[in-house]
Amino acid sequence: MNITFIGPPGCGKGTQAALLSRRTGLPSVSTGDLLRDAVARRTHLGIQARSYMDQGLLVPDSIIMGLIEEVLMSPEAQGGILMDGFPRTPAQAEAVDRALGARNARVDAVLRIDVPEDDLVQRLVGRAREQGRSDDTPETIRQRLAVYREQTAPLVAYYEDRGVVLDIPGTGTVEAIAERIGTALGL
Ligand code: AP5
Ligand code: MG
């Protein structure tokens, strides 16, 4: 199965992808984590991506496309993959379709995790205290939320037409949400 998590910053994509990965054995890949790693290692990709990330903006498709193709073509992804935080734009969704289509696969489920905005901000401010992620500042959090609403949320319509969107209420305990995801996927 190829499953993608779509939801605003702080909705729990990373948390739930890790749990679902343990449950299903499918690898989970986050473009955000890959980009943060590239920034830390000061690779060409990292140098290009950094200022966008620090401003809470999407890294341009022209930069992300190669990364997505690399992830989906990798041997680990051939048996299915959990996509945490991608695709995020229509062009990325088309790139995912092309890469999966090349091996007669498709996006089987889109998990849309919904959490009220006040809760999101509270979670991210909490994480900033614990982990110090450079884009977890109040101003950048607001920008990331706006970017999600404007650029990524509309993408759900692309998948709704195919009937693969599963709506997951994202408040409650981590375990309760994992249970909802398992039920929605028929696990
Ligand atoms: P990315 O790393 O994807 O960040 P994001 O979408 O802003 O989401 P987060 O990782 O902040 O939140 P999450 O939904 O994973 O929640 P988490 O489980 O951590 O992207 C970062 C940046 O990289 C982007 O802004 C962009 O610049 C760039 N980028 C990445 N992918 C891109 C792409 N495809 N195209 C272009 N640019 C891209 O949970 C959050 C916190 O809440 C944690 O502390 C967690 O412990 C806590 N928590 C989780 N669940 C619960 C719960 N049920 N109750 C209470 N607390 C909870
Ligand atoms: Mg994340």
C-alpha cells in the first residue's frame, strides 16, 4: 500500500507515520526530515532549501521533484511506502503518480488529519521548547499554517475525486488517533 499523510503543521503526520510504519512494516519517509538532514549536512539541496524552510515557505517544486522521485524509485519503497508531508502541491502529486504508475502502483489512501488551529500552535510551541526546530517560531508557525491552507489543503480535491481520502480527527491521545487510522485503513 502507498499511503500519504496530508495535514497542517503539527497535526501529527510524523508521529502517526512512525506508528503506522511499525504496525505495517512499510517504510515511512518525510520530505521535511530529508530536507532538515540536507540542511544540517550543508549539501547542495540543503543550501538551496534552507531559506525557504526558515521562512515557513514550501521549497519550490523544481528543487523537490528530484527528491520525491529518488524516494519513490528507491528499492525500499518498492513494496509500498508511507509518505509523510508529500505531495504538497499539484505538480508534486503528479510526480508521485508518475513514479508509482511506472510500477503499476498508485496512492491507495490519503489520510487527512484534522486538528483545530489553536491546538496546532500549542503543540508546535511545545515542541519548540523540547527540540528547538528552527521553523517552530510563532511567526514561522503562522506562515506554515497559511501556506498549508493556500497551497496544500486544495490538493485533497485531487484525491477526493478518486475516493481515496480518509478523514481522521486528529485530537485526542496519540494512541486513539493511531486506532482511528488503523480502523479507517481496515487493518
Ligand atoms: P515538515 O517537516 O513536513 O513539517 P510540517 O508539515 O510543518 O509538519 P510538522 O513536522 O511540524 O508536524 P507533523 O504533522 O509531522 O506533527 P508531529 O507528529 O511532529 O516540513 C517542514 C518544511 O520543510 C516545510 O515548511 C517546507 O519548507 C519544507 N518541506 C517539507 N516537505 C516539502 C514538500 N513536499 N514540498 C515543499 N516543501 C517541503 O507532531 C507535532 C508535535 O505535536 C510533536 O511535538 C508531537 O509530539 C505532538 N503531538 C503529536 N500528536 C499529538 C497528540 N495527539 N496530542 C498532543 N500532542 C501531539
Ligand atoms: Mg513532521
